[in-house]
Amino acid sequence: MSSTFFTASPQWRWFIITYFFLGGLAGGSYFLATLMARFGAERDRPLVRLGYLVAFPIVCVCGLVLTVDLGRPERFWHMLVQSHTFRPMLKTYSPMSSGAWVLLLFSGCAFLSFVATLAERGRPDWAIGRKLAPAAPLGRVVTGLGAILGLYLAGYTGVLLSVTNRPIWADTTLLGLTFLTSAASTSAALLILLGAWSGLSRDRLYRLERFDRSALVVEALAIAALVASLGRIATVWLNGWGVLLAVMILGGIALPLLLDWGRPAENRPAWIAPGLVLIGGLVLRMVLVLSSDRLS
Amino acid sequence: MPQPMGFFTDTTVCIGCKACEVACKEWNQLPARNGGVGILSGDSYDNTRQLDGIHWRHVKFIEQFSADRQDGRWLMMSDVCKHCAHAGCLEVCPTGAIIRTEFDTVVIQSDTCNGCRDCIGACPFGVIGVNPVSGTPQKCTLCYDRMKVGLEPACAKACPTKSINFGPIADLKEMARGRVGQLREAGENRAYLYGADETMLGGLNSFYLLVDKPEVYGLPPDPRLPSRNLEPSALWSTLGAVVLSIMGVFHFRERGSGPGRPEGVDV
């Protein structure tokens, strides 16, 4: 038996699952918005704006749920500042410590890009907003840094789980990769969904849909590699959790791929495939977090 | 400079009296579970079941009997935080609440801890749990407050059979090796030390004399630091980030001024 089965559960449950999911969406949306701003065309601008507009509110919710989950929420700042000396608190080798800093810094970038996006439409008409536009020099620095931090935010949560001694989590080193690829697929799905709801034509969403399909394929490969890396320990999923994971793979990856493969159906609502991808991303995190929690 | 201090627990002389559990609870003012309402576990004489935020000492009862009850033995063991030389909890703690003391022990400072619970999952022995009174993870401090004034920990003081031995680690190791030799001379060839050498997390400052496999006592056979997974996990994630970035550039790049999708698929 793996030594990880002799440990106790940190009881990270729904707040943490929510954080993992939303952190992936915030970081992923920002990353995709920056990629589209840098390499896309003018027709991608509405999606770029959507990416920056959703990243900041979502990351605010992330900070909130993380704080609420603490045993002593009023001490959330101890993650960043040493409470006895008031010096910065950072352990680069502790994913939770570095993650707290990345969350803070990413929130700053997300806020600046949020303001820039609002200012782009002149609401409010701030000069600083124009300087922070993705094409402006300062904006390029902010969005470039924010995109890297966004990727970190999307993936470090899986690394955080692996850097414990808990069953499943510490028995693989592929959770970070899995969360990252899932963040890419779910955030693309979110932007497609919001784009469709805001009236963007399928023509404008086409390239993002194509990216989402590729991300889903990579995500499926990452999940397969994760299960393989667990070896015999994967047998702990020969229960309801395994069924849920299989349903997630079929409903949240395979079905959206089949629905979108080739020529999109004209009479099918645009929200079905991205909706399934989003639900799948949440279920994936739920299975990975709670199936280990139950093994205490 | 004080010497590294710790426990050597000789499980062969433990009689399961739980005086250590009671002394620990009394000295550290730890609350009872369920407000003190007694609920029998049905698991031998063990009704506290585990180490956690309100049980910093835990006596395990292992019954090894044949089906006809004609042959068998009791194994009893008073378990506690191992105060590892390389401590997983200390490694991951993001607030600096977990410190190594001048006695080489590991202590959680409750006034600094914010209750993120990362240490609970990082501990290879599962000894840490949330104390509902403080709202933070807690565990054995090896009676740091008593050691500061030259007293031995409450559990060791209360142990009536000297199963729990407290002292400088070097002295305890010598004592433990002597005891293993004595038992083997007497025919108990299964006796060995768990955690006394540096191959296990740099050495456990609370180590044990056992007469069966570690798993039988609920101890991990191969405890390791959580940081073993940091580099490979980070590398895989970085690789994933590179792949996604290349994919993004490939899909989003502007290729001429033509339509964004192939001919014939307009909706």
C-alpha cells in the first residue's frame, strides 16, 4: 500500500473546488484574451474584451472563496506578510505560498486590463486606460505579465495538490498539467458561451472553437496520462468517483468534440458544447479533490 | 545551545493505560470530542481513534489473534507527532506559523496560523488536525512550554512503564539500540527501530521500537517529503503551458486578410 494512505485529509472541499475551477477560468480567459490581442485580428476584439472583462471579477471571487475557506479568515494576510515582523512572506518551494503571491499579482494585472477594457469604450474615459490597452507599450507589459501569471494560476493548483502526501494527489505529478489543460478548454468554452450570448456570429467564434477542440484533445491525453501514472492506485476509482470521471470524460470532452467536429450544426444552440465543457471542468476538479478526501 | 530532544517509544512495554493521552489533554487543555459524550468506537479499547487537533497523543490497540482465539498477542503503541528532522508540514506552511525550535522540535504557532490546512495533507503520518477551539491545525508541541523551564513533556512524565522515554536524541538512540539488542537476545527477533536512522525524513525525533511491520501500527512504510513532487509537477505544467501557447498562436494568428474560417462553413 502506498504510504500516502496513512495521512489525514486537509478537508479541502467545495470552496477549494470552486477556487480551482474559477482560478482556471480567470487565468485561462486572461491568457486567451492576450493571445488573441497579440496574434489575432480586429474581428477578435470583442472576444479580447470579454476575456479581460471576465478575468477580474472571477479572480475577485477566487480571493473571496479562498479567504472564507480559511479556519481564521481574518488572518488571510499572513500568507503575504509575516505577522510578527511585517516582512514579506514567501516560500518559493511552497506552492500555496507562491500561489498566494501569484493570485495577488494576477489580480493586479486583471484589474488594470479590466480598467483598460472599460476605457476602450470611453466608460470611464481615463487616459491611463488608453495607456494600458493591449496594443500600447505599457499594456503589452501588463498583459504579457498577466498572461504568464494567468497560466501559473491555472496550473499551480494541481501542483499544490501533488505537493502533499495525500493519496491520488501525491501519487502523480500530472495534476498541474491536467488542471492547466482543463483551464484552457473551460476558459475557451466560457468565452465562446459569453460571445454567443452577446450576439457574436459563429464566424467570429470559429477560431476560439477550433482552439477549444485542440485543448480538449490535449486535456483528454493529460487525463489518460494521469490515470496511467497512478498505476495500481487508480483502482481506488473503481467506485462512484470512477463512474463520475468516466461521465466527465464522455460528457465534458468526447461529446463536445463530437458535436463540434467538422461542420457545426446550424440549428444547434451555440451554448451546448461549451456548456458541457464547463460542467466537465467542474466535475473533473470535484472528482480529483473529493475522491482523495474520502480516503482518510 | 540546547541539544535536539525527542521521544523514544518502546511499544513492547506499553500497557495501553492511556495515562499519556490524559496527561497530554490535561496539560495542553485540549477539549474532548462531542463535548465529552462517550461514544464507543467498537475498535478494541481505542475510542479516540486518531491523532488530530484535539488528540496530540493516541494509544493504538492492535489485536492479533487466531480465529479460535487460542493464540495471539496485543500490540499497543502510544503515537505522537514525529517531529521529523525534515518536516513536510514545515516545508509547505505558507504563513511561517510552523517553526523548528531550539530543541529541534516542530511547533505550530497558533497565533500566526490562518487555518489553510496545507500542513495536514503534507504530514506523512497524518498527525495534524484542526482544533475547533482555535480554528487552526494543531499537534503535539513536545511540551515546548515545559521544556523551556526544564520539565519533561507531560506524557513522558505520566507514563508508568517507561514506554515513552524523553531526552536528548543521541542518548535515546543509544538506549533504543540497547533495548533492541536485549529483546533479540531474549528471542524477540522481530524487534527493530522505526525512524531512528537518518534515511527516514532525516531522522524522526520521535521514533519507535516495533515488533511488526509499520503498516500494522498504522505507520507509513515509506514516508516522504511532499516537495519530492514539486519539480516534476512544475516541469509537466510548464511543458503544458508551452504547448497551449503554441496552440494558441497557431489558432489565433492572423493569416492574411481573408475570412477566419474555411470556405463553405459559414453559418
